[in-house]
Amino acid sequence: MDSFFMFSLIRDISNGLSFIHNSFLGYHGHLTSRCCLIDDRWQIKISGYGLKSIRSFEKPNPKDLLWTAPEHLRNEQNERTSEGDIYSFGIICSEILTRSSAFDMENRKEKPDVIIYQVKKGGHNPMRPSLETMESVEVNPALLHLIRDCWTERPSERPNIDQVRGHLNSMRDSRKSNLMDHVFNMLETYAQTLEEEVSDRTKELVEEKKKSDVLLYRMLPKMVADKLKLGQAVEPETFEQVTIFFSDVVQFTNLAAKCTPLQVVTLLNDLYTIFDGIIEQNDVYKVETIGDGYLCVSGLPHRNGNEHIRHIAKMALGFLTSLKFFRVQHLPNERINLRIGSVVAGVVGLTMPRYCLFGDAVNTASRMESNGKPGQIHVTADANRMLTEVVGGFRTESRGEVLIKGKGVMETYWLLGEQASVSQRKNRTPESPRRPSIRSISPIIEQKLMENSGKGLYSEYKDVNNGNV
């Protein structure tokens, strides 16, 4: 309840009490808050008046005497008066303002008999209820003074009901005369506030859902993530033809040994952030990264016909181009391999589920990656045929036959670039010769470094699928 609501209740009680005092009854005599009833229009009606002869034989309950004026407590045989009703009116007003019972008996240790005795005792500082209200409620100070005048010790000093009504009318806000209109305005304001709060909470929920969806879609394909959110099982699916991409950083172990762990993490984060931006420009799905290894695939989970080889090839060429502008103390060289084949894709695990690929094409690609050379894009014969004969627009060069562990001798190729970019490089004016790198000066050292690097990252990781170690 706000201040106007409280004031309206007090005004209704004064109006009802004024009717009784100006009638043949003359006074109520037993006015308490229990006699104040609220109807369906939020108006207070006073009950329990009259029947003086019958009530004279009743033994009053000590709790009912908390509203009784001190002069009637001292002499219960005396007839009740209108001044006593004014005292009871002040006690009821204190209940309305403090939102508590008379004398706040629920939070007191004293019993009603003790309170009645102290009220009956009187004195210069008689026992009266507290008028401390909540900080959120603004009460007119004049109303507090009126209540104190109503329960003053001497009955002659108490105002009559007409004076009480006059003081209350002077405090009334002329703009607010109807309690029902005020209640409806309160409900309307509350509904608007609630609607705005629900709208704000809904917007926050939608934003948080978008953030969680973005994070989930970065971990799993969208169609797979949507099924998991609906509680549906994701069955493994076979894809007849996809292009698999493998890459790693050459001599990453030696590079990591010369850097702190924080520097290694920063290096890979910067490098793969660039790669992720290039992936977004193509229809390619990033499967996972383990250490310096980078695994991507095109053609799943969204089938794109024969365009999977084109998207992977453009992405691989974009990776190599981006390395020209990537500046760190030790510039990494990438070994890249492309392989075409069929795979089975599915979600593995319940805790931190992962979308994994299985099949001979995955194993072959991981083996070829370990046999690649720095700064070169290594492709299989099937991938070469797709690049040059099916989709076209790319230039390749035969590497010859290479011994691939577990697969035997395979003919592989280097992807040089797109047709337009290759012809432009041929027509370009030759540049002044550069100082040879260490690799071109000493191919023997290069071969030793390649041998020391051992198998590619995914060779041992994916060999488990074929039972090879």
C-alpha cells in the first residue's frame, strides 16, 4: 500500500465513525480494527456497533482492550463515549501506517495484560503504539500529529470526529479523490512495469541463447547441434565423397622447445585465428585442432556435390598466402595435404561430445601429411583428377611416387595454385635473386629435420581406426 491508499482507508473509517457519532447511537464503544471491513470497491465499512445492553454482560478479551481508551480501562463500569472512539480511531490509524497489529504484539515480549496496565497507568509519557513507518512510504507529518492528538491522555483534548474529518480533508490531494481510480492506475502501472521487465528479461534470455548457440555451433555442425538441443539422437552418417584437409607446423616440437608455453599458445592462437577467418569464406567445416595439427573437411555435413574439392583447395591456397604476412620470431611453415574419399561422421561421447570422422580416407590423409614438404600442398591422384578434370581452374604438378606407410606406393601431386594466378606468375618480371635459405643450401640438413620430425600428428592418432601402430 502506498500513502494515498492508507489515507483513503483512514478517511473511510472517519466517515463511518462520523455517521455513528451524528446518529441516535452517539458512539460505537467497541471500535477495533476487526470491526473495519473492506467491500469489493475497496471501501471500509464499520460493523459491531450497537447492542449496548447485551455487551454489558460480556467479559472482554484482553486483546480486545488494546483499542480501549485509558479512562474506560480505569473504570469499566462507565458508559463508553465518542472521545473513546477517537482514541480507538488513533490506534487503528497506527496499524494502517505501520502495517502491524495494535502495539505490534507479534514482535513484543510483553503480554496484552502488561500493555493494558501501562496504558491504564498513564503519566507524562503514556504507553502508545509506535508510528515508525517504512522508508518507502511517504506519510504526511500532519497526519502523524493528528493521530497523536487522537490518543492523547485527556479526553477533552482529543478532537471530535468533525474536526478529524476537517483535518483529513485539508490533507487530501484534490487530484486523487477516487480510491478505485487510484487502484486501477496502480494496477496499470504495475502491469506496464511488469511487461517492460518481462520484455527486458526476454531480450536478455534471447541474447544469452544466441551466445550459447554461437558457441555450440562453433563446436558442432548446426544441424547436429539442433538435434542435440531437441534431445534427439544423432545417428552416424556415411558421406560417399568429401575432401579432407590436414596441416601442421613444420618442426613445431623444436619451435615449442625454444618458447615458453604462453608464447606457444599465443603463436597458435594468432595463426589459427587467421585460418578460421579463411574457413568462413568457404564451405568448409573445421573438425578439430590438436596441438599444431589442423583438420578440416568439405562435403559434410552439408553435401555440396563436387564443389568440396574447390573449397578446400581455395582454403589451402589462402592458408599459404596468409603465412606471407604472418610475422613472428620463428615463422612457421605449413605442410598441407588434401585427400578425397568416403568417411563416416558421427557424434562420439556424452560429456563434451565431438563430431568425429572415421574411414580409410582419414588415415591416408594423415599419413600423406607426414610425407609432405614445408610450404607445399600435397594432394592425392584422386584429388588431382578432381582439381584438373572435374572442377578445373587449378594447376598441379606431379611429385612422383611416394611410399606411404600402410598404403604402399602412391602417386601424389603438388597443388601450385589457380590457373589465373599461375599464369600471372609466369608473365611477371623476374625479381632479383634472393639470398638462398638454409634449406636450399643444405638439403641434407632438411632431410635430417624431416626424419627427426617423425610421423605427423594425426598418423598415430588416427591409426587406431585401422589397427595400425
